[in-house]
Amino acid sequence: MSRSGAAVLGSPIAHSLSPVLHRAAYDALGLADWTYRAIECSPVELGGVLRSLDDEGLAGVSLTMPLKQAVVPMLATAEPLVTEIGAANTVLFAGAWSGFNTDVPGMVDALAGIDVPDQATVLGAGATAASAVVALASIGVTHVVVRARRPAAAADLLSLAAGRGLVVDVEPWPETLDARLVVSTVPAGAADSLAGSLADMSGRFLFDVVYAPWPTPLAAAWAAAGGAVVGGLELLVAQAAHQVKLMTGQEPPVAAMRAALPGA
């Protein structure tokens, strides 16, 4: 069966920009018969929705929270990153369901070109922080300081980092930031209290995974203090580009995808 089209599943999903990115990619690639839609889906509904979309003839799906971990037991095969992190944001339908994680390579792409320090700080200890830890190890960081409101929540990150040969320190939520590289993986609003504590951020880099609202108070204050900032839209484009390649087999038109974003 020839497969075409895809969808993004999650809850809530109405705000997702994935349809904008994927449709722009299909248009640029000349895939006139490919469609991409957003579908509200809970973890309880996931198996049934996947079966329905598989039967419909879609090439695959993108997954947002809270489905990235729920899908793992449903997969027939999974790339090593999925097994390592315990989360998949992409499923391909090709007889058997195959899981992939494009969050990590998307983060690596978003961090491309920076002067990589030996040590970095990660704000948060959830699923996105796990992807960040692996991405940081991939670009050459050897020591990660995880700052979390609930340090006990970072237990899984310790074993993940150990598998990558990373040194990890878990510390309480900071009052200020002075690391050369900070990756904020917390939701919008969670790091706002740090915005007023920044001094000279020259030569320092912030990667804030939030993309709406943008800029976050932390990102705005960081840039105003002379630091470099990359936001969640870059991650959104990069991980979607990897998904487009997996689903279509073609090189993703990254520039066209980025240009399709609101305000681009």
C-alpha cells in the first residue's frame, strides 16, 4: 500500500504549529496528495487512534505530550534513542509501528554553531530535560548541572547521563544563573523569576524550549544583558524537519518550513 499524509496527536493540540510546518514542507516538495492534521488524543485513546490512522493509509504521526512515553509499549521496533530516553515523538506505519525521537537531533541542530563549554545547566527534570541531557552529551558537554524544583524527580536523568558518560549534579532551583550554556526545559512562566537576576551575559548562551509566548521574560532579559538566545521555534522547526524526512524519504525544505511560521 502506498502511504501518504500524516497527523499530530496530543492533548491539548489546538495550539500546535506542526500542521503549518508539515504542510509547508509538503507544498515545497510537491507532495500534492499529502495532508497533515491535528487530532486531540489522550493516552487512553492512543492505541485506537493509531490503528485507525494506520488503516487510513497515513505514513505516520507526530506525537506531543502526554503521548511520547505512552506510545513506547505499543511499538514493534524503536530506534536506540527511544529506548534510551523512554519517549518517541514520531511513529511510522509500515506494517509494524516503528518509533523515533527527533527531539534530540532537533536540539542538536538548534545548538549548532555555539562555542560548546565543558559544563552546562539544564532547568527542569522532565521528559524534555532528558532529551536535553542527551543532546548536550552529543555536542561534547561533559558535565551537566540539573536545577529542579523537585530534585528527586531527576533520578531518571542520572542513569541516562551515566549511560552517556556524563557527570551530573542535581541541585535545587537557582536564584540566579551564571553558566555559559543554559537549556531551559520548563513550561512557560516557570523560569520567569530568574529574569531579574541576570547581570552581564556576554559570551553566554540560552536555549529556551518555550515558543509561545515569545520571548519569555528569561529570554528577553538574557538578550538584554548581552547573551545569545535561541528559542523553541528553532527546535520546533528542526524536529519537524527530521520528521518530514522520516515520513516522506525526502530532504526537508527547512527554509520553507521556517518561513511558514507566524510572524516569520
